[in-house]
Amino acid sequence: MSFLAPKTYTPPPPPPPPPAETPEDSARATALAEEAMGAERRKRKGAGKTIVAGALGEEAPKTGKPTLLG
């Protein structure tokens, strides 16, 4: 009568520890991150390219056109 016996639960084994990061891995990761950031910036369009252009050190061109904000 095994259907009356309580079901036993065995937890999954713990995950293996992550491999140690080597200096060339971190250098490669840094290079890939910089490349991705550059590609993202190249895709941006418009004056100042972002709303927070001032936070990035970029200046939006002053056109002299009146805007709704003054």
C-alpha cells in the first residue's frame, strides 16, 4: 500500500561554486561593456541625444527657438 505512505521530498543539490574570475576575464568584460555603451550612444538621435545630456557632460545646441517651457 504505497499510496498511503507519505511522499518523501529530497531537495536539489546546491549549485557548484562559480569559477574564480581571472584578470583577462575582467579585462574582456570591461572591453565588451565599453563597446556596448558606444554602440548605444551611436544609436541615439536628437538634440543632446538624451534628456539627461547635461548629466553626461554633453551640451544640447541652443537654437533660440521659443518652446513651451520658455
